Amino acid sequence: MLRAFLNYGLVAAVLVWAAVVAMMAYHLDESPWRWAFAALSVGGLVTVAGIFWIRKYVDGLNKASDHGSKL
């Protein structure tokens, strides 16, 4: 449980934040801030994608480093 929290806690927090901001954008009818909140929500989703990309990249570097040290 602790390992899952450490691996996915940040992702879960960003997703919850993005969902709250998206709900705020949804309820702001005819407000100039509506599209700014929608953009912030999309930015949160892009942040989650970036976190997964960075994690995959670092894991690839670690595997390459481990493979190189075994030779």
C-alpha cells in the first residue's frame, strides 16, 4: 500500500485537482474565466502524462545502467 501511494500519490493528487478545476469551469456559465479554468484542467492532465513519461524515461536509464554494469 505504501509503495503504491509513493508511486501514484502525486498522480492522484493532480488528477483530483484537475477534476475539481474542471467542475468549476463547468459551472461557470458565461464567465470569462471558464476557458482559463478549462485550460488549467487540461494542463493538469498534461502534467500527469509528463510524470508518466519522465518515470518511463528514468526507468529506461536505470535498466540501461544495470545492463551495462553486468557486462
